[in-house]
Amino acid sequence: MSNVRPKKHLGQHFLVDQNIAIKIVEQLTLPGGVQDVLEIGPGMGVLTQYLLQHKEYRTTVVDIDRESIAYLQQHFPQLGDRIISADFLKTDLSTLFPGRFAVIGNFPYNISSQIFFKVLEHRDVVPEVVCMIQKEVAERLASPPGSKAYGILSVLLQAFYKISYKFTVSEHVFNPPPKVKSAVISLVRNNVERLACDEKLFHQVVKLSFGTRRKTLRNSLRSYNLPPEVQALPVFDKRAEQLSVQDFVELTQLIEQNIKQ
């Protein structure tokens, strides 16, 4: 079949630069001897072709676009039943892999945050992610505390992953060219198995804190109705972007101990 037509509603921007494709695949480190790699949104297989050159791992691809699936089946028959026609966000990943697997892909920009939230849910079996996303989002995820780019997803992902900004990608190496620059980042699992606080409350505290990021935490977290002596603590004079992951863990512990029933 002829080339796959990029679909705007799927956020498809196909990478056409082979050198960048090779460079993206080279970022995989396979921590702990991971033997399965899942590519999200392979399109016409620009990354897939180089993933398949590595016999030290098995490549599986998942795409929601049936036109892409048909193209991949025709051009990469060696993948066999490892071409999955499905929505990654709705896929039960435990049915695809018995153990741990790395994730790679040129993520559709309109669902990149949702992909990361799904990765977080499966962090115990996803030790590594290598992906190309919108440059602004990549900078946000990799930003340290104190940066204006540092936000909700930065904290939630950095709690469990070491995030490295690898390189910037021009808009001119895609079909069609996106209106923004892109970047490749990697996420490698750290040693934190569980946070030392209620993780559901941690998520809530982080989201509330950044919800009004220009305000101090005393204002942002007012809904918890904390005792005056707790609200007087120095941490509540700070803004969300000034807190590290560990600071947020300690703040969550504090709130957990003092929430008025």
C-alpha cells in the first residue's frame, strides 16, 4: 500500500529524518536487562525499522490508526502478532507483557500527558521511557524545582523517574511539520518503590498547589482547613514551584496528620 496519510485528529506528525530516528532508538538503555520494548504510535515504522535491528529485545508496536496497522503488517511481517491494533490508553498492558518492558515512541502531542499518567500507573513494570514530545512539555518534565516550567507532571514523574532532556528536534523533519519544536527525553525508573505518604493525597496536594501557582501554599491549600499553628509554618510561605518532590512528600505527611475531619 502507499504511504499512510497523517491524520490531524490523531495528532499525527510522521518523523521523516532517518538520522534522528536512529538517534532516538540509541537512547534506549534497557535497565535491568529488559527484553521487551513497546513502541506507541509507530505510524509508518520510521523508528520500528531500527528497533527491529536490535535482537537483544523484542519489539511490539501499538497504534490506533488502522491505516498504519495495515501498512505495518505489509512492510514489517516479521513482527507477526506483535502489531497491536488498539488505543494504548485503553489497552490492558498486562495482557501484552508478562513482565517488565520499556516504552518508546514519537508520542501524539495531544495525548502525551495521558500517556505519562498511564506509565505512572504501571511504573513497577515500566523501567524506561524514551519519547519525542513537544519541546515545551519536555522542558517542563525535566525542569528542577524553582523553574517556571516546573509543574504538576514534573513532580509526579520525578517522584519515580530520573528524567533527562536529550536533544531538540526541528519542526522541519516531520510530515506534516508541527507548529512547535519537539524534543527527545528519557525517563529511567529510580529506586523509590512507594512514597512515604498517602499517594492519592500526594497527587491531590500537588495538583492543588500548582492550581494557583502564583499564590503561596497557605492560599492554595486553604481547603484543607489546617490548624493556624500548622499554617504558620515556613513551608506555607512558599509557592508550589519552590518545592522538591521530597518537600511535597513531607507536606503531604503534614496535611495527613492535621486534616480536620
